[in-house]
Amino acid sequence: MAETTWMNRAAAAAAILTVTTAVLTPVAGAASTATPTHENRIAAAAIDTVTAPDVTPSTAAAAIPADFAAVLGYQPVVIDGMLTDPDGDCSSPVTLPVEFDTACKAHDLGYDLLRYAEKSGAELGTWARIAVDEQLGRRMHDVCGERESTTGRFGCYAMADIAAGFVDANSWRQGYVSPRPEPLGSYLIAVLVAMLLMLSPRAFRVLRQSTQQFGYRSVSA
């Protein structure tokens, strides 16, 4: 136990030294778009619906904007009881358990709802991306609980935490706005931030709260 604690602290220290300068400044444009005064009402309602803990596939599908396929280029599909982007995947710097695949596809659909709102000219507040990310974390942990062996569940939970940490860190770094393409270096920075914040959950809660307090939920007409 003492050796593990020391290794965790050493890893945290290394992460801090590596990313302190890089991560204190969000990506360009994030600060200016993280606090919209109006939101797309239909997209906001869709996010509320699809991220509800016990949402059914039919209820989620009914909440998708009518012109979603025209704007994003595909129609969401139900896979394993979840409404998803059928071509989505787990974008991760490490190999994740195959059980996470459907949750990742659903997460990609959530991000596309954020993009839909942005394309409409009424981007959603920080609350929306946080809700989509939190749902991914819940779903990954849920599928881990279905593994039969204790060891298998433990390993799966660990990978779920790694994946959720990466997603959370990257979303915070981007200011919780709609996801945008970035250079590879930016993703590597996000990986290091995720390592740091997983070792210091309290630090991440402070960072998230400082961003979330500015996430307006007023809607456009």
C-alpha cells in the first residue's frame, strides 16, 4: 500500500510538472463561447432527455430534432438499448474494454447534439457537455458491473475511470463547448491532464464547478 501511494504521488507530481503551464489556459475560443445567453431549445430538451439515467430508446429517439439527419448527415440508431451514432467509437489513447463500445457510440451522438445546436447558431451552455460526459461514465461503470469475476469487474472499473478522466479533462480544457477538431498535441496534453485529475479528484471537482457556474440554460425563441 505504501509503495502504491508513493507511486501515485510521484505520477501526480510528474503530471503537474509536465502540464501546469499548458493546461491553465483553455483552447482558443473556449472562454468566449462557453457562456451563451441563448440556447437552442430543441437541442437542450434532447440533451435533457437522452442523458436521463433511465431513458428508453424510444423516448430518446423521439427527442432527436427532426432535421438532425439533414444537419449532421446520419440518423441515430438503437444498439444494445442505447440510441447511438452507429459510426461512433471510443476515441482513447489506450485500448478500452469492448463492452464500452455502445456507450461510446451514444456519447458521440450526445456530442453531435452539441454540434447541432452550434450549427443552429444557439450553442448550449456548459451543462450540456457535462451531462453527456457524466452519462458515459455511468454507462461504462454499469457494463463493468455485469462482469462475472471480481477481478474482471475491478479491471473494468479502472479502465472506465481512465476513460472518464480523459473525457472530463479534455472537455474542461475545451471549456465545455461543442467539440472541435484539434492537433494531436492537444490530445496528448489532455491525456496528461486526465492522469493528474484522476489522482486528484477534488482538484477536478473545483475546476468543473468553476466552469459549470457559468453554464446558462436560457433558451432561444
